[in-house]
Amino acid sequence: MELLHLRYFIAVAEAEHFGRAAEQLHISQSPLSRQIAQLEEEIGAKLFVASGRGVKLSPAGRSFLEGARATLARATRAVEDALEAAQGRIGTVVVGFEGGMAYSGLLPRGVQMFRARHPRVEVRLVPLPGSPT
Amino acid sequence: MELLHLRYFIAVAEAEHFGRAAEQLHISQSPLSRQIAQLEEEIGAKLFVASGRGVKLSPAGRSFLEGARATLARATRAVEDALEAAQGRIGTVVVGFEGGMAYSGLLPRGVQMFRARHPRVEVRLVPLPGSPT
DNA sequence: CAACGTTACGGCTGACGTAACAATT
DNA sequence: AATTGTTACGTCAGCCGTAACGTTG
């Protein structure tokens, strides 16, 4: 199973119609029908049932629609997060500090400002060895 | 991007070594290297950095590893849920009841037993039209 | 120079499109 | 009979393997 199958499946589920789904996907009905059949075989359950003109989701199909959407959304977010991590907008920064700094007020103030500006960056403070406290 | 790329990426991330990852995937290094390069190009960020013998994850790579694992896990669960839905073990069942049944004690007791046996099935109770309460 | 990752080239699986077929309204 | 989904068949993109090449410890 690949994301391709999930994209095809969602299109058919939303259109309730192979022809229109294929048109929206810019492919023809034939490969769409085959990919759905292959997906159903891999899952081990029918996802659609015939319904007059077009198709409806089976119970398994309704469940799988949720999962397919969630999977695609998670994949999209994974890419976005990776890009933001590359730009340093999310991730973790480790700040080593000498013991005295803890009391100066400068460090907490700076960290506070940084966190306000970059809420998705985790700031980890580690005391340097040989320092008090 | 396809799930294939995520599986390949996770293998390399865990092995920190293209050769061993390829061996584990039962392919050779060449296609593995290309798929990772293609993935990096699609994301728009380098996922690995050279590190002596082998590679390490870049910041973007660390972020993407979480997302890739979560995406694969979500896809797996989607299939499992679809199968269970096909067997009627999860999903929704709507129970229509005539007003008097609400007071007999039979209906609540039956629903309670059913829910205990099938905790992932949502039981929706709807009063039938023309009933009291 | 030894080990590792990347690029080049050829083979093959599999996804696609056109067209013929089946089935349902 | 018309519309919709499925199956048949040939084409082509894309993934894979072998091998040659760069690069780094």
C-alpha cells in the first residue's frame, strides 16, 4: 500500500463515483478501478458497495476514510515540520550555563523572550560541570 | 512522496549507514541512495549529514523521523480499523426504541452488556417517533 | 587505500490509456 | 439503450541491480 492508493481512495469516497473521481485525479477510470481493487485485496475487505449510479462506502470504507485522511495529513505535517526544523524554527536548543548566571536574571529573561518568539523550539538549560547548584 | 520513501528513510535513520540499511531492506545501496535524494529534494531540506563512516540525521531529519514513524503507524492502524469495521467489531449501531422500553430496564441492561463486550462500537439510541419522552 | 556514498546504464515490474465487455437502471 | 464499473492488451515511466566513479578517513 502506498499513499497513491489513499489519495485515489479518498477521491472515490468523496465523489461516490469512479468516473468523476478519475477526472479529478487526471487519470482514466480503468487504473483507478484497479488500484482500488488492489487496495481492497490488501486490506482484506470491500471498501465500496454499488449504489444505483455510483458507489457508497461500506462500513470498512467509512472507517478507512478516516484513517486515510489522517495518514495523509500526518505525512503533510511531517514534511512541513521537517522544513521548519531545517530553518531552526522548531527543534531543540541546549543552553549550557555557568552557575552564577542562574541568579543574574539575564538568563531567565533571555530565555523567556526567546520562547515567546519561537514557541515551538524547546529550550533545554543544562548547568555546566564545576558550577554551584 | 510515497510510503516507500518513509520506510527507506527510517531504515537509513536507524542504521545510520546506507549499506546496512539497504541490506536490511533487501535492496542495494544504489536505489536507496536515489530514493533518499529524491525525498530530500521533495521536502526541500537535507535529511542526513555525513559523519565519518556513515551518516547522521540533520535537524530536519530528526523531525522527519518522528513524522515518518507516525505516518506509517497511522496507515497501519487505518488498515486494522477497516478490517475490524468489516467484521462489525468497531463502528456505530443505531438502536431505535419505543418510549416505554426506556423504563423497563431491559434496554439499558442489554446496551450495557453489549458495550462491555464491544467497547469500540458506538451505540446510539434514538427514540422512535410518536413515543412518550 | 579502504570503505562509503553517488552517478551511469540497462532490464523489468507495474501504473497508465484505449478499447472491448459486463452489469445495473 | 444508456450509463457505470471491470477486464484485456500494449506502452511507458520509474524502481532496481551491476558497475564505474568521486570522496573522505
